[in-house]
Amino acid sequence: MAVDQTIDRCRELIAEPLGVIAERWKESHPGGRVAACFPVWSPAELIHAGGMLPLGLLGGGATVELTHADARFQSFVCSISKSTLELGFQGLLKGVDGLVFSNICDVARNLSSIYKRNFPHFHVDYLHLPQNSTSAGVADYTAEELRRVARGFESAFGVKITEDSIGKSVELYNAIRARLRALYAFRIAEPQKLSTVELYLILRALTQADPEESLIRLDELLAELPGREGRPKDRIRVVIEGAFCEQPPLGLLEVLEEAGCYVVEDDLLLGWRWFTSDVPVNADPFRALGQSYVDRAVPSSTRHEGREHRSKGLIEKVRRSRADAVIFTPPKFCEPALFDYVPMKQGLEREAIPHLLVEFEEKMWTFERTRNEVETFVESMLFD
Amino acid sequence: MPAEVKERQYQGKVHQLSRELMNAWTSQLARANETGEPTGAIMISGNCVEILRAFDIHPIFPEVTALQNAIRHQSLPLILKAEQAGYSSDNCAYVKADIGLFLSGGMGPGTKMPYPTITLCNYVGCNVYVKWFEHLAEATGSQLFMLDIPFLRTPEPTAADIRYVVKQFEELIRILERISGKKFDIDKLREILGYAARAEEGYARSKELCKRSPAPFDCYFDAINMMGPINVLRGTREAADFFDEAVKEFEGMVAEGAGPLSEERFRMVVEGPPPYPYYRSFRNLFTRWGAVAVASTYSTVGGIWEFGFRHDPTRPLESIAEQMLTENLTNRSIVTRYGQIRRYVEEWRADALVIHSIKSCRLFSAGQGDMREYFTKELGVPTLLVESDLEDPRYYAEAQLRNRIDAFFEALEHKKLVAA
Ligand code: SF4
Ligand code: SF4
């Protein structure tokens, strides 16, 4: 499939309700089960190892009007939590059987139990991912936690999750992540040939599709992308940081590029490319995953890293991608992103790396103010 | 509206005693600042202050400093200072007031607060804690220990949860030995836990007495006088004695039929933290109606003792782990909290639930609309939801609050009359 066609297909796929995707998959997988994961990291490998389809549960964007959820969550709570709940009220998750949340923030935590109360037919699990990155007990604990989640799926759905099957799933997802790293490296090298909107569409489609199928598409893309046309433009190279949970509207990503930026690194859909190198496939895959959650982790606002300053990973990203600046894109009301903004900004200032703050909401639909701000920022850098 | 109810002239000792104990604690901190004795910053929720105490490390509670500054109307400049440094208006204002304090040179409420020797983040439920203490450790240059307490996501903690927590305690203890220059003494910890259990018993018995009508004290507004001793001073003989004194006082009041107001017209359960910058005026909005809190969730952030749990000196570390994992409000899901409130409504015979929704604290408030649905629609409990903040005075709209509260109690009064 040509690159443009694949990307169009991705665009169509992510416009579909999650439930429709789940039902379609079930038609070709009779008796199959589907589990959707709220950001950031979730054990897609475990779900897949049980013969189930793991999907991303990423809110309703601008398409879902809140009719019930805004009476449950107040005005000062982020949009993704409300629109995700709304998907349940509007029956848009019909076909999805399981939901996984984790301890990324207090809102996601409350959302998880409120989901369970309002929609008892879902198997809802809440994963406590470790925040102590140095304890000698952390890998064992995480392995046990993953075992618990696996047993939960087994008893809810009658599936079997064996060490063998997890090993195979880890291999599959290792392969997918390696392709994603290659795509990211490609964009760093030739951002004129793969826009951020396009990369995001690919990435997001991956969270809504069968992983075996995704791997084939990713290989095709990687083979075809270098031959694509694209003349370099006079733009600055930026890293965007902050939209790791609530999804930015496509319009926002478009505006960043149109206003004069090549986005060369980001933290979009981080959970689906969490591990910086392959998870080892060995005798105890639960432990390998648990250890990797701590030791092969991308720097993230939702995991405490006791071994280095929060800005270090970001500065490394800037250097690695030869970026000129950072644009912070925290969702409105998102505490992990807004808190991390401060030490990250201070770290950048120590290194004299310019930065700009652009808050967003998934339901945002006019971008003129953002365009002006980014244009001014870009001009100040180009003519400095 | 019938004739106004007034606050009764308070004659007991509990408030005064609590103030004295808390002042003595702040003076100790000020002394530690001068003598260089080790101090440890720690969070209130499901804390393990007993472990610090076993090494004579003075506990600092940034949340207490923040709330004291709010009560004294000193929080706004600190919040603004933090916002100038880049914190968002949407971040928890407790954190901003504390970081603002250090950005302004570390002055506590009237006393200079020491910089902590160790910043011990007991991550019990609240994710903001993680960020807060990361930033605090950086601002003060102190060592950070992240004590990761798995959230209670199954009815009981798993064996792996307990092992993980105890393992971290052991690692923490090695560090505290180094900081304090003292060897860990398990018998000393047992003694401290004995005092803790005695204080817990007293706090629980005091709350039990609020089942009586009239309740001898307001379990939201007056409970604050007990929250210092139970959360900050727990594990000391003084705190244990304080609660013996409190029980005596409240038993005396029950015998006399005395409560905090001239008349108890409504018994309410209150959910959510109070608006510290306007504590008194918020309280008055309920006093006018003769509404007394007979139970509250806020008074259980450090521990839920009224349902029976006590620290067990014979199983020191395991019992501290259990308390942190299960026996406090913050490490349990919001829906489990519905169950806690439901027990209050039923066993403490409340007429209504008042939800004070706090913009800063999403741990408490995100989803309280669902809580209201549950109580009004499924249980038929009259429920009022009002919004402000616990630290930031800019979110307190007195006129609006008064209108909502008046309308609610008017309707409740009407209902009572009709029922009679
Ligand atoms: S957007 Fe931020 S606050 Fe909202 S659920 Fe995600 S991480 Fe939590
Ligand atoms: S979010 Fe709530 S519990 Fe957490 S620090 Fe802020 S006020 Fe305290």
C-alpha cells in the first residue's frame, strides 16, 4: 500500500468508535475478547497473550458531546476523563469487554472505579505501577502485579495467559516498537517526508488495530517512506512534550507545523512505545516486563524516576533530535503535565534551550491564537 | 428561617490542649533548625510517622504548614510566588503554597521551618504527593525517598503489596540509621506503636460519641483540633494522653446533653477538605441552620480508626504497612468512599450529606458528581454539592455558597415539617 493510502486508512480507522472496531474484530475472531487501555502504559502484551485484542482507550476527542459525564466530573477536571466516561454512557464501547487503568494521576484513579460502578458489565482493572525506581523489591512486585492482572483476565473471560504465550506477544510488540523507533528516527532525519500529523495518525491507528496487521503495515511504510517526495522548508525543529494522556486535536498538530515547526520528537502515545530497547524474552516474562517497566522506560511524567532529574530525558531528546526548542503542550487541568512543566522548564533554561507553553483541550476547535503564538515564537527564533 | 442557632460558649480543654501540643511541635522544629537535629518531611495521608519517631527524627508536615498559612490568610502571596515560577493556576494550591514558602526563604507560619534532612514521600493514594516531594527535595536539596504504597485495588492488599512495602521500610530504615546516627531499635518502635494505638482508640471513641444526639463536637469543623494530634503527634505519650482527655470531655458533654451549638437541628456528614482560608465563615453558614457534622471523611485522611483498626506493636512493620495500604481514606477508591459515607449516614443517623468539592484536590473531588448521583438517586439521601478550595482564597464565593446552603437547608426543613 502506498504511504498516502495507508495514512488515509489510519485516519478513517481512528474516526471509528472503539466499539465498532471491537465488534468487527470479533466477527473474524469468534469468542474473542477485547480490552481497552487508558493511557499511559498498559500491559498490551498480557492482553494479546490471552488471545484478546488490546486497544487504546483515548477519550472522545471533539466528536462526543457530553450529556452525562459532565454531571459526574467537575469543570476543573481534564476533558479526556469526561469524554471517556461518556463513551460508556453513549454505548460507544459496546463490544469492548475489559478496561485497564493505572495510577497515572488522581483523576484516572477515580475514573476507574466510577466506570466500574456505572458499567458493571466491564471487567475493569486498576494497575498500580511502581513509583519507587530503586527498591530491590520493585521488579518482583511489578511481576506479581502483572500476574494478578493476568489472573483477572483469566477468571473474567476464561482465557489462558501462559508464560509461553506472553513470550510470543513480547516478541511481537518488541518488533512493533522497533519499527516505531525506526519511524521516529526517520522523522528526525527527514521531517519533510513524514509530518507529525501523519506519524501521529499511524501511531494512533496502531492502538486501534490488530497488532499482527499493524506490523505488516509498519514494514511497508518503512520501506516506502524514504522514496517519498518532500522538500525541506525553512522551519525550526521542536520537541513537543505534555500530551501523553489526553489526545491533542489533529488541528493543533497541524497548526504547529503550519506555523513553522518541524516536530522532531514528542511524547504522544508514549505507553505504546514505552520500552527504549527490546524486553528480554526469557523464562519469566512477567518479571522481564516488570523490570523493563522500570529500567527500559522512556522518561515520563507519570513515573517517578529517582535516578535522574526530570529535565534530563527531555534535554537528551532535544540533543538527540537536533531540536532548536521545546513546545510544552499540557492538556488543560492535567496535573502530572503541569507539575512537570516547572522542573523541565528550569532544566531547559539552564541549558539555554528556548521553550513555549501551549495548553490544549481535546475538544478545542479553533487554533488561531495558538497559531499566532507559535508564529511569533518561530519568528523570534529564525531571526534571532 | 427559624430563630438562628448560635455556637455554644465553648468550655472544654480540647481546643486549648491541641493548640499547646501543636505549638510545642513547631517550637521543636524551630529548635531543630538551630541545633541541626535531623528532620524528615512527610505527608499526612496514611503516614508512617512512627518510623521517623523511632530515630528521633523530627517530622515536618508541609500540608500542615500550608493549612496554617491559609488559616492565617497568608496563603495567597505564596501561591502567587509559585505561579510566577511557572506553576499553573490548575495545580493543587497546597503544593504551590509550600513551594512558594521555600521560594520566599522558608518561613513557616510565624516560625522558620527547617529544611528537611530527608524528604520522605509516603505516596499513599495522592499522585500529587509524588510531584510535590520531587519539587520539595529539589528546592531544599534534601535526600528524597519515594515510599511507594500500592493503591488498594483489591478488597484486601495482596501478599506482594505487603512484601513490597515492608522491603521498602527496611531500605528506609538503613537510610534513617545513617541520617540519625542511631541504630534501629524495634522495641522503641513497639513502644511508639503502643502510644499510637492508644491515641487511635481515643480518637475512635470520640467519634463514636458523635452517634449521640446532640453530638458532643462537630466532627468536621472541630475534628481539626484532633487531626493534629492524631496525624502529626501520633506515637507520642502526649498525643495518647490528649485523647484520654478528649474522651473524658466529650463523655461529660454527652452526659449533660451538650453539643457545639445551642441546638442541633440537622445532622450532616461532610465529605471533602474544608476551605481553610475561610474556615470560620464557612462554618457559620452551617451553624446558622443548626447543622452539625456528625461524621466526615476528611478526618480520616490519615487513618480510619472508627471502624476498628489499631496499630499492633507485636507486628510493628506489617501493621504500619497495613495501615498505609488499607486503613486510610486516600489509598482507597472513591467508590469505596461511598461505602464509608453510607455507613456514616446510617450508623451516625445523618439527615444529609454535604460534599465540599475542592478545586485543588482532584483526589477528593474528581467524580464527586457521581457520588451525588449515588446518594440522591440510589439511596435517597439529601445531598448538597458546593465548590471552593482548601488553600486558594480566590475560589471562595461566599454569596454563592450561602445561597446554595440556605436553599438546601430550607428544603430540608420543609421536608422535616411535612414529615412531622
Ligand atoms: S489528562 Fe492528565 S489529569 Fe487527565 S487523566 Fe490524563 S494524566 Fe490524568
Ligand atoms: S491533591 Fe489533595 S491530597 Fe493531594 S496534595 Fe493536594 S490537597 Fe493534598
